[in-house]
Amino acid sequence: MISRQAKEYGAALGLRGRQGYVRGRGSVLGEVDADVVTAAFGFWPADVVREAWEGGRAVVDVATAVTAYADVCRDWGRTRLGATRDPGRLAELLATVVDGLDVAGLPLFAGWRAVPLPDDDLGRAAQLMHVLREHRGGLHLVAVIATGLTPLQAILAGPGAAALQNALQGGGGSGNAAFYGWEEPFEDASAHVAARADAESLTDRLVAPAYDALGHDERVELLDLLRSAATSAAAPH
């Protein structure tokens, strides 16, 4: 989502700043009002989403944005996951999980699951990981709200803010809040740390049943293959 390839795709389409991210990720929702995108994203300020969504709308239609963003995801996989042990098996296991999931309350997951998969193993595995990220992300938003936190409070009280690349994976602190586009001054979030931890635990509990589609040995195998993929992705390219 915040890779070099993603930034390049936005620039190639004539999109500026956050337009590439917002238009690319959100276009599976259709040509909707920006508030619909804000509702699905959850952790982004409404004015930031509206500015990027409407600015991007003037440049690229939703079908083009989805295709381009999906292509970036697939190309990232082809570039970064090449050393993954048995990417075909990884894609097969991920697909088993994805195909068996309920879409209730998860519009971005539902939208991205409906995007056709490529034929090659690396591109397929990368896209399926993106789809599952949307599954967990949607359930994390549900967990945050259920715990009584606002999205901004959850960001501020989150564990660690040193690396912006973690900002889209549930990281926290004022640095990540600024990355999302929230404006200072920020409240002292120390009183929300325990609730934020509860939200993380609830997220894990909500996500865990997704993997019941796999047997025990398959879950162990999937974990091993994901570790291999993570090692490949982290290697210099």
C-alpha cells in the first residue's frame, strides 16, 4: 500500500499525494460519496479522504483505479516474493481461507475478493494476502469501535510509532496519526493503552475462525510459507 511501486503507479496515472492510495484502495466500493470510503477506511480523517477521493475522481475512473492498484500489488509480489518457498502452495492455502469467509461488515474485503486473480503464483499470492489484510483491517476497525475507542484514539494509543511503514498495520503514536492526516494537537492517549490492547486481542479473536477452513497441518504449513514470504519480501531487491 505504501511501497515504492504504489507511489509510482499513482504518479503514472497523474494522481498526487494521497490520491493514489485512496482512489486505488477504495475504488472497489464503486463511484460512491467520499463518506462511504471514509466509513470503510475507518482510521482516516473524513476531510483527508474527501479531498483525495474527489481529486482522484477527476483524474481516473474507479475501474481503471482498481485494475491499476491490483496490478501494482501483483507486480510487488513478482518482485519481492520470488524467493518464497512454493508460492503456488501458498496461494492455494490463502485462497482456501479467502473463499470461505463471510463478507458481513467488511466492504473493502468483499470488494477486493471480487477482483479476479492473476494466473501466476507470485501475483496470485500477493493479491490474496492483500485481500486477507483487508479482512483483518475491517475486523480491527470493528474491534476498536466495540472497545469504545475512536479510530484516532486507537492510533495514538497503539504500540510503537517509529516506522511509518507500520502505519497501515495498526501502529500507533502521534507520528502515525500525522501520517494518516490527523492534525495536532493530539490528546494524551496514555489512558487508552489498555483499551487499545483489548482491541488488538479482540481483533485476533475475530480473525482466528477464518483459518478454521484449514486443518491443523495446513495451518502450520501456511505459517511456514508466510514466514518464507516475509523473508523474501524483506530481502534487498
